Amino acid sequence: MSVKWKRKAIRKVLISICLVIMTLIIGVGIYVGYIYYKAESAIQRIAAPEDHQSTETISEKKVSIQPMIFLVAGIDSREGGGGVINTDVLMLVSYNPQTLSASLLSLPRDLLLKPESLPSRKANYYYAYYYIKDKSNAISQTKHFFGDLLDLPIDHMVVVNFDAIRQTVDALGGLDIDVDMDMKYNDYADGTHIDLKKGQQLLNGQQVLDFVRYRKSNQGTLESSDFARNDRQQQVIKQMVEKLGAFQGVSQWGKILDIIGENVESDIRQSDLQQWVFNFPKIKPEHIRSLQLEARWESPYVYVDINDLQQSLAALRDEAGVRSESPSNLEAIGKIEDR
């Protein structure tokens, strides 16, 4: 083999390596640009309008996110649901971006609330009440209603269509769930068909949605309480956070961001949401704390232990670094002590 031929062969190898490296660099650039585009598109659909619109890109903005408390509401807008927009899920979340930790408190949907200026109803009634009055202000009104009621500085509210859970779980490849009981329920009017067996198993999106929503049975299985539902919801959230944190690849994140954009609404500023989306993979399930309430169901309402509620609200405030001037102002809550 001649020296000249060897040099040509080496040049070909080097050129090939350079081409591969250039292709990877271009691919990474396309990936980052694609994710930015997808994130911007989703965020614009989710976020509240900015006071002053900016043309800065995500990478140019430097927003200091402070600890905050927000209210999450899950609604069901499936065809056949009769247009009911009562909130099947109500959850208070305190998030600290400095420690990348969060605390979750699920409010029973059947919790009795007795506000002075509104009728006494279950907790899941009030978002629908404000939505019917003026849907453009429903998030703001509901956030302030629960903030005043619980003496809690709620910064933001997020409304999630339940279909987002189904679609996201499918995009994640399912969740490995320990189903705590046999669950069977059929409602042909709204298309609900729940049929789950007790035990550890891989559930698809629809099955996970059935798992977190199951309450009553008309097929011979035991009924479930709001408290068990709340535990299931938090179990699912933690597992979804873990899977999303490990996500890589254009098709994976692109699909998730599309789902979020189509099924989530909030009053959070676009600049804040941009920071959250790109810091999300840093949040770990072990840094998410579930707060528990002792409660009792006496048809048709749920009543809670006032001390448990006060301690849970205090934990949410501590996570966000805020204090309450009147932590015992919970007269409008249905209490076990009053039964």
C-alpha cells in the first residue's frame, strides 16, 4: 500500500468524521430550535396575556421565579358529559424553585364550604359557578375565592382538561400502577366504562384516568372515597413527573408540549411559564411531599379535621415562604368537630 493511498484513505476517514460531527451539531440545533418552537407555541396557549408583550426569545429572558402557591383544577369536558364543568380534582400546590421541591394538598371535591356571600355547596361547585357567570374571569374569581376562604395567598390557578392525563400517559408509554381495589363502573350516558383489577400492572392513559376518577360502582365492586381518590391522584402525578424528567428526544417532548397546549389553561405569565418548562426536568419525585387530611364523609358532604387542615395549610405557606396573619380563619369549612 503506497503512502499516497494511505493519505487519501486517512483524509476520507477524517472527512467522514467531520461530516458526522457537523450532522450531529446541525441535528442538535434543529432539536433545540424545534423544542423552543413547540414550547413557545404551547406556552402562548396556556399563559395569561403579558402586560407588555416582548419579542425576546426564551433563551434571552432571565426571569427570577419566586416560591409560589397555585390551585390546580381538573375538569372533564368529554363528549356526552352534558357540559358539566364541576371540578373533579382540586389540588393546592406550593412550589419552591430554589429547592426544586413541592408540597401537594388535595381538597376533597365533596368538602362542604359555607362562604358568607355565596350558597353553601361542595368544593367542586365554585369554579363552575364563576365560569357560568363569566368564563373570562372564572380562573381569577375561583383563585381569589379559595385564597380568601383558606387564608392562603394563591398566586395562580391552572385548569387541566382530564383528557390531558389520558394523552400524556399514552405518550409516556403507560404507568406502572398498584391498583388498590377492583374497580367496575359503567355509565353509557357519558361513555364511562371502568374495569380494573386489583394489583400491580401497566395502565394506559384511559385506564389511569379511570383509576384516578373511580368513586362509585354499579357492577358489584366496592365504592371508593374521595380520600382514596386523592391518594391515587398524587401517586399518578409523582410517577408522571419521574417519567417526564427522564424524557429525551424531539418526538417525545414535542408531543407532550402539544398535549399541554391543547388541554391546559392558566393565569400564569408567559415569561414565568417559559422558565418552568425548561427547569421541569430538575424536579424529582422524592422532593414532592403529599399532605394528608383526616376527613369524614356524611352524605352528601365531606368534613375535615380542622387541625389537620391548619397544619397542611401552614406547610404550604412554609414551602412558599409566606406567613398568615389569621391562620385560624376557617369558619366556612365543614369540620368534623361540628358534626
